[in-house]
Amino acid sequence: MTLTDLPAHELAAAIRKGEASCREVMQAFLQRIEAVNPKHNAIVSLRDGDDLLREAERCDIELVRGGGEPRSFLFGLPQAIKDVVPTAGIRTTFGSPILKDFVPAADALMVQRMKAAGCIVIGKTNTPEFGLGSHTFNEVFGATRNAFDATKSAGGSSGGAAVALATRMLPVADGSDSMGSLRNPAAWNNVFGFRPSQGRVPAWPVQDTWVTHFGTEGPMARTVKDLALLLDVQAGYDPRAPLSLASEPSFASRLDDATLRSDAPARIGWLGNLGGHLAMEVGVLEVCEEGLARLAGMGCKVEALSLGFAPERLWDAWLTWRWWLVNGRIAPYLKNPENRALIKPEALWEHDQGAQLKASQVMAASVERTAFHQHVLKLFEHCDVLALPSAQVWPFPVDERWPKEIAGRAMDTYHRWMEVVIIATFAGLPCISVPVGFSATGLPMGMQLIGPPRSDLEVLRLAKLYEAAASDVLVTRPAR
């Protein structure tokens, strides 16, 4: 097993024990990137290798001076930051031609925390333009290709992160999630992606700190332990994010307390395709049911559950919120009329829809969101976790912009095919995508496990138990 094959926590242990130097680790990952990235295009704006090796050597010197005890599990490990997160001195393009040469002067809060933990930022991971759409392609860097089939989409918007992780170009990865952007690409690349509770991982700088709480940053990893370790670095209150949650003790240190008592098994509410509302490609529900069978084998009680809230009512409120927020994100760039020709049509459509909204419509959508949140709380009186597929389709051809239909049903927007992910987002709930299996042609799929408000630890504990039961899926990796 090579250094790049090791889970992040084992790689960190090797550095701590002196079995591998930070320089050796960096060299191994740079060689892996050189071999794999040209095929998959997951890592962009890669820094000079000699500079990175010198940074790794400085980490080795710090270890010697500090008695061999690293700052954290991230110490000396290479990281590439999603290309919608500002990184000092490294291009941050947001996948947009408008920003193709933009180099921030300062790091975002999450990057500051990861650097303080000792990671070495080697570059960025590819994302769709402005992080919009669950298919990672843009006019600056091109498309990122699926780890298991380079003719297929990687998902998105954290597609570059998921592929870099699955192909062993990174030990762990950061991402962000508004409409499944940590969950869909994780599902399509056979790794774990965790959307934390709203406010768990604060973001700064941002346009607004009060009302635009839809998306959140979070971790992606090949093991649940690595996921929890990275969450420990990312999470915690910051006064610049007034709605951020209070800091907690380490999630990773509390992870192994996970037990399922035989007299009180975890109750899983299977929402499936929302009673036929969601179009699903053949095989998606079936492979998720294999994941449910693993949960049942662990002692969980799995039962079909009705959402009990009109899905179209939820979707309409979601669209209003989405249009409003995307309008606010895109509008500053359109102060220069020439930029309109540089923005992809899907983003322009959302901007233009948002521009037509009235304040009363936005308020009505917020009222609906509140009603939905209250409704979901009642669902958790009947179950401990809600379960849904992480996507409605298998990874589609990389040269398609988005699925126009699913199982013969037309999709009326460029993101309707990802409707399955909006429940956790709209209610601000913690949600993990766990790998469940593969299609007949070897394409991965995942399943969402959604917990009650602020139950991040409980969701991670359940995922850790599931991980042990899903070794047959997790052992499958992309062809070298």
C-alpha cells in the first residue's frame, strides 16, 4: 500500500511515528496527481512542486523542533481547496471567465482554520461556474470526469473534491453544499460527503451573514473517522458569523461511543421517491435498498415513511429562495453589461427569475420554509433518521449539461433532477451521503441519512456503524 492509499488518519499516524516524512508524503501525492489528474481534471491551479516540497520540509523541521508531535491530523498533509473559497495567493476563479485571473489577498475562514491545523494548500479543486449545478464543468478549466468512468460526470458542485479524493490525489477534501454539492459528488465517486447542521461550519467572507443561510461548507472523506477529524478543524463559532453554532468537543473523539442498543434500535424512515413524486432511473432505489438492508442487519428498524408535506409546495418555496439568493450572488457582476455574455445561461436564468421576485413572494417562501421545518420536526417523532437516495440518476455523460428527462419524465429546470436533496438543505439538517453500491455498468450511488437539528454527532456515529457493514462497497476503488 502506497502513502496515497492510506486513510488520512493513518497517514497522520505515519508522520507522527516518523514512518513517513511530510516531504515524502508531498512527493507521493504530487506523483499521484501527475499520473491521474490529466485524465480526470479534478485539481486546478496546482502550485509549483518545488515550492510545495520546501513547505513540506519546513513541516518536518517543525516536527523535530516540537518533539515529533504534529499540530493536528492535517499537519503536513496536502489539501486543495474548492475553487469557490478564497485562498490567499492562489487563483480563486469560481469557475467563471470573469474571475479567471482573480487572486485573493486573504484566506477564507475555513482555509485559515485548515492552515492553522498544519495542512499545505497545493491548489484548488474544480467546480461548476459559481458553484451552480451538480455537474462540474466551466469555461475556465473544462469538465471534471468521474473517478470510476471518465466519460461520465463527477457530480457537483464539489465534483473536483470528490474525484481527487476517490482517485487518491487528496487524503481528505473540503466542499460546500447548497443543493447536494457535498452529497451528490460523494455518491457518484463512492466516498462520504457530510452536510453539517446549518451554522456548524461558519463562512467568511460572505456578502450577508443573516439571511442567506442555504449553503454550508463541510468535509468529504473516504472514511467516517477522517470525515469527523476534518469537521473538527472546520467547525466552531466565529463572531463574524453571528448565526454560527457554538464550538463543541471533538466529533472524532466521540465517534467511537457509537452503539446500537438491542432494546432501542435506530429507527430509519425511508422516504424513497416521495411516493412516486421523484422520477428515478432504474436501479437507484434498488441499490439504496441494499444500503437499507445493511442498516437493518446492524439492528436498525427500517420502515417506509410518507413525507406528509406536498412536494410541489416544497419545490416552489425552494425555487423562490434559490432565485433570490442566486440573483444576489450574480447581480454584482452584471453591473458591467459586458459580463452577461460570460456567464452560463443557467446562472443567468436564475438571476433573471430572481430579479422579478416581489418582497411578498420571498416572505411567503420563508413562511413555507418555516412550516416545512416544523413539519420535519414531527417526522422525527416517528424515526431517528430520514433516508433518501443521494441522486435520482446515475452519473450521466460528461458532455451533457444536465439530464433533460428521467425515466421518460421531462425535467423543467436545470436542477429539477436533483430535487431529492432539498429536504436537508431547506430544513437546515445534518445529512451524510454514504456509499451503497454500483450500477450494472459499475457507476457508484449513495444514500442520504438525515438527522434531526444539530444531531451531527449522531449522524456520524450511525454512518460509522454503517461503514463497517458496507466494506464490500467501500473496498471498490477506481481503476489505477
